[in-house]
Amino acid sequence: MKASQLILLNHLAEHRPWLFCKKLQVDPDIFDRILDQISDHPIFSSGTSQKYQLPVAIQLSIFLNCAGH
């Protein structure tokens, strides 16, 4: 999945959930549940560091896409 495709995920989740599932190997509802479970984990915060991190939803999307291939 290329970075330019990440912005399409919301559209796919709402209008073409079967394509969302094909890309990430999970239904949009399951994706949201996983996201709710992991969003508050400290690994996703920079803490006092100034290092930039992608939003958790994007990190999860990248992981699921890679794991599905």
C-alpha cells in the first residue's frame, strides 16, 4: 500500500467495505475495534521525545496491509 492510498481508507470503509477488507484483511468494524484497543498504548506516544509518529490508524493500516501480503 502506498502512502497515497492511505487517504482512501475512510472512503473504502464507508462506501466499499469489501475493498477495505481486501486491502487490510479485516472488516472496517473490526479495524475500529482494534484501533480502540491499541490507541492508548504508550508505544504510540512520543512521550518527552520530539520524534514524529504517524497517527495510530495509519500505523495499524500499514501493519495490516503488510501482514496480509
